[in-house]
Amino acid sequence: MEPTIQSSKIPGTVFDRDKMGGVTGEKFLSKIFFVSDGIMLGQIREITGVDGTTLQNWVKRGWLPRPQNKLYRKDQLARILIINMMRDTMQLSKISFLLHYINGRLDDASDDIITDTDLYDYICRLLDLLVEKGSGGMKNLPELIRSVTGTYVERRPGAGERLNRALEVIMLSCWASLLKGHADVLLEGLKAERIEEGYNA
């Protein structure tokens, strides 16, 4: 029997999806930025669970544009969420390479082939489909990606193929993270059983 893989959190955050009305992707970001077009570092910590020192280090390494007037914009939060989604299963240097592969210089939006908000939205939509389809979705991942990015408009020749190839790696990493979370839940269940049996080691 295939294990039931679920994603109760909004990807990259510590927020329960149900408590946010079930939204994810761009709709979630729009909720966060409904009142203001910028949020503070402390708010990002609350959303992601990532400590401030780590976030500031990402900025120093050039993985994030520096905040303007101490405020982070929608695309910056989207990139933080993307990094946070993958860092359980992929080294940060490899995540950085992926982001460079997609959008070139990370401190310059002029060479981007997609906004971080749109990239995050694609990832969230694909995760929903993978959770729905399970291993069947993973077997047909390239086709699934093309079905989601079908409306993408290339900013330069070959950008669509570049995006799809990068998304395949990203989705494998995100799926591995969901599997790890599922394994952790099962392990905690086994531990609880042993405690009930009087096993303390």
C-alpha cells in the first residue's frame, strides 16, 4: 500500500495551511502583503521559523537582495520560502546554484527569466499535484511540470526548458523533504509504542 504523503504546512513556512484558509503559493504571499508592500525581519522569522542570523547570512552571501529600509518585499519572501523548502534535503551551495541557474545574478532582477513569486507559485501548485497523485505523479514528473508551466511566457529563447529542468530538481528535493517528514511521523509512532511497552532506551 502506498504511504499517504501529506503537506499540512504552507510550503517553506511554519503556518498550518488550514488556518490560512487553505491558500498557498501566490495567494498566500498576497495575503501576507495585503496591508503593506514590505515586512520586517521579525515577521519573516515568524513565517518561516528561520532565525534572523541565518537570514542575514543569506543576504551577505548574495542569495537575497538587501532589504530596503529594513523591509523585505514579496519576491524576497518568496525566495526565502524556496530556499527554506529545500534546505532539509539539499546543501545550501546547491540551492544557490539552482537559483543562479534559473535567474542568473541573484542581486539583479534584470536577467531573471521568472519572478521569485511566480516560481514559488509553480512549486506550490506542483506540490499539491504530487500530494494528490503520489508516486504516480513522480513517475511522470516532467509531464506534470509542463502541464503547470504551460502558460509561462519566455523572456528569452530557451527559458522555458531551463525553468522546467530546474523545477524537476526542486520538486525532487521538496518531495524528499515530505518523505522525510512522513518517516519522522512514523518513527515517533514506533517510539510511542515502545514507551507504552516499558522500553526506555
